[in-house]
Amino acid sequence: MQNSKLLITGGSGFIGSNFIRMLLTEKEGYEVYNLDKLTYAGNPENLQDLEADPRYHFIRGDISDETCVKDLFQQETFDGVINFAAESHVDRSIMSAAPFVITNVLGTQILLDAARATGVKRFLQVSTDEVYGSLGKDGYFTETSPLKPNSPYSASKTAADLLVRAAWKTHEYPTLITRCSNNYGPYQFPEKLIPLMIANALEDKPLPVYGDGKNIRDWLHVKDHCEALLCVYEKGKPGEIYNIGGNNEWQNIDIVREILLILGKPESLITYVKDRPGHDRRYAIDATKIKNELGWTPSYTFEKGLEETVHWYVNFRNWWERVRSGEYLNYYEKQYSSR
Ligand code: NAD
Ligand code: TDX
């Protein structure tokens, strides 16, 4: 697909900024409009080196602000929308759920309406494996697994997925949904497991492991996720859902130990803390559909990806030290002081 004018929402966050960087530095024929509210998780520094690129445009705005979204769609004619914008952190949704409903649910509907009204030909909703809930020891999530979200975050993402599905079923509006497993890599906000543990270890602070540390996540490097998203955007069949994952299950405690090993820090930094309420035990994605139908495969091994990521946080210490100041300090205090 060439000469596409894309609206990327949430492009100043972790995955969105990696996606925009990939489009503008590795792919050809894309012009990007990044609509981002710049919440605590949105950081213009993530794309600072691309600001002068004439193919990149930044608009500060809120996807749940109907006037702002309508105005933008009146001013520009987009070929496609990829919706990354979300409140994305499970622990924050446990503290306060309403912002998740406003951005993740209402915001998605407002975008869908504006895109459909102006004839945008493709709408990709970036969703998550958390909509399927939790697995026991065995089995995998497929695209037809029941939706059983357990946190306010995952419930809001599920609601959004259902609205996207309804736009396809009711209006035949060409939508696509992707559901990816846990991402890691550069520019991830240090409230999430991997960057939090790296940053704390570098500062010789305790590493707070929830519960028994044996919860399992299925990890994928953000660059592999971005390639999969572009593959679905370009080749996916309207109305379809595609799971994305790298078949890479790890217990949290083993990842934390691996990070300490790479950094040469002692295991005595590990501190078991009170479990997350409603903590999903295991996620594991069956990505057969995207592999067989669209030909996507991941390229990173976890060992290589984790080592590169740890080194990125070592080299970009200024980046995470800045984002760990300000609002984040209040959050950290609330989240960890009572555990
Ligand atoms: P993030 O929190 O790092 O970034 C979210 C971005 O959205 C930020 O730039 C923020 O400013 C922006 N934003 C928030 N509310 C907004 C609003 N109302 N209007 C406009 N912009 C707004 O999140 P992320 O980890 O990059 O996740 C991106 C998307 O991918 C989310 O939809 C998330 O549910 C999904 N996802 C994430 C993962 C993961 O492991 N991180 C895995 C699967 C799916
Ligand atoms: O301090 C911590 N200690 C800890 O043990 C944190 C922050 C997390 N954990 C555990 C909880 C989870 O089992 O690590 C695991 C990963 O936690 P998060 O990084 O918060 O990710 P998760 O809850 O799995 O959700 C992530 O993956 C799916 C993203 O935040 C979501 O946006 C995405 O949809």
C-alpha cells in the first residue's frame, strides 16, 4: 500500500512511537498524522528526531473529544486509522477506572464515527490478549476464545473491541482488530514490569514482584508487534481479528532474575509484595492465523531482545529519569507504599 495518509492515535506512547519510527525510517510511502493527548504516558521526546520530517505531523488532542476529532477529520482526508491511544496500565485501572472507560471505550467510538462519516477505508484497532482473561496451565488464546476480561483496563479494551466489531457488522465499515501479547522494548514507560525492574535495579532500589512471581506472560518485542500491525493493516481481511504473539512464555520471577543477571546486580534486590487484585495467572497466544494467512513471523529471540532492551535503558538513562519524575512519583508512592 503506497502513498497512504495515516492517522495514528497515541503515537507518542510506547508502541505508537515505535510504529511511527518504523514507518518513517524503514518503510516507504506513508505520511503520518499523530493525534495524542500527551497524558503521563505520552512523550514527544520519543519522536523528537523525526519532528522535522515533512511526512510527520503532530496534533495534540483527545480521542474522546468529539469536536477535536471531527475537526481533524474535516481538515484532513485519511486513508486509514490505527488506534493505539489508550489508558494502558492495569494497576492504574484498579486505582481509578473511569479514565479507561472515557479514552478506551468512548474515544474508540468517536474515532469510529468520524472515520466512517468521512469514508476512511481502513480502521485498525490495536487490542490486547487481556480481553480473553486468564488461562490455566494448558491451552492458548485463539481468536475465537471467549472474552472474559478481569481488570477494568481489559474490560474497557473488550468493550472497544465489541464496538469495532459492531461497526463492521452493522455498517459494513471495514475494521480490523489485533490482539497482541505483552510487549517489551525501547521507550516503554517504566511503570510496566520490564522497564520498572531495569530502572529500579540500576538505582539499587527494591524490585517489587507481585504475589509468588509465578504469573506467566507471553512476551513479544515491540518491533515484531509493529511489523505484525503493518502486515494486518496492509493485508488483513476487513471484519477479522488477528492474534499476535511470539510463543514466548515466561514467569515474571525468571524475567526479573534474567535482568539482574544482565546488569550484574544482586538477587537480594527482589522483594515479594502483595499480589495485584484479580491478577491474571497466565497468558499465551496462538498466532497461527496471522502466520498462515498473512505470512508474519517474529524475528527477535527473547534472549537477544531482552539484552538489547536492558542496554537501551542503560544508555537512555536521561529519558527514564525524566519520565520517572513528576506525576510518576505520586503514582509510585500510591502503588507500592502500602504493599
Ligand atoms: P502507552 O500507555 O505507552 O501509550 C498510550 C498513548 O496514548 C500515550 O502517548 C498517551 O498520551 C496516548 N493517549 C492516552 N489517552 C489518550 C486520549 N484520550 N487521546 C489521545 N491520546 C491518548 O501504551 P502502549 O503500551 O504503547 O499501548 C498502545 C496500545 O497497544 C494500547 O491500545 C494498548 O491497549 C495496546 N497493547 C499494549 C500492549 C503492551 O504490552 N504494552 C500489548 C497489547 C496491546
Ligand atoms: O511492579 C510490578 N510487579 C509485578 O510483579 C509490575 C508493574 C508488574 N508485575 C507483574 C504483573 C504481571 O503479571 O508483571 C506482569 C506484567 O505486568 P505489566 O507490565 O503491568 O503488564 P500486564 O498487566 O501483563 O499488561 C501489559 O500487557 C498487555 C500491558 O500493560 C497492557 O497494556 C497490555 O494490554
